[in-house]
Amino acid sequence: MSNKLNVKKRYIVPAAFFSLYLLNVVYTKIQLISGETSIIRVNDVGEFILLILASLTFVVAMLLAEKDASGHSAE
């Protein structure tokens, strides 16, 4: 059971980065639809950094999960 819990913990950081990106996109769209003149949003570089961080942390989590899976199959 603890092994399955560790696998799920790996995906918290990538999910957090992706959630921040998604919230920014949705919030900006809501502001545009409502016609607000002062739009509060993350700039393009910030969006790019959020997506890169989400991708990189997800790849690292997948590689660690694969490492654990191959370690358990060798036992």
C-alpha cells in the first residue's frame, strides 16, 4: 500500500503546475468574456515556464515510477 501511495505522491507537483496554468487560462477567458478592461494574468513567458515545469516534473515522475517498476520486477 505504501508503494502505491509513493507513486501517487510523485504526480502532485506536475498536477499543481498544470493546474496553475489551466486556472490562468480559464480565469483570463472569463475576464475577456465579462468585458473587464484590466485583465490580471500571467504573461506569455510565465505561461511557458508553467508548461515547461509541468512537463519536466511529469517526465521525472514517470522515470522514477519506471525505475521502481523495473526494480520490483527484478526481485
